[in-house]
Amino acid sequence: MKYIYWFLKAGIFYSFYFPAQYLFNFYGWWPVVAGMLVWLTIDGKLNKKLDKIKERELF
């Protein structure tokens, strides 16, 4: 189960790469910063779920 979240995190990260590159080329760095904030929010939520899974596997 924990591997699903790792693949999900990697997929979300790489899915932001090309749109961020496009937005940076045409609109500057503000959309990229907004995308990074979205990524950090999603990553934080996934890390909480991953920690719960790790706790369950330890006991």
C-alpha cells in the first residue's frame, strides 16, 4: 500500500513539470510558485497518510 503513495507522489511531481515549464516561459515565475504551493499541499497530505500506513505496519 505504501508503494502506491510513493508512485502517486512521483506522478504528481512529474505531472507538474511540463505545465510549470510552459507557464514560466509565457507568464513568468508567479504560476510556478503557485504550482509549487499546490505540490507542497498535496505532498503534505500524502505524507500524513504515508505516516499512518507506516504506523500500522510497525504494529
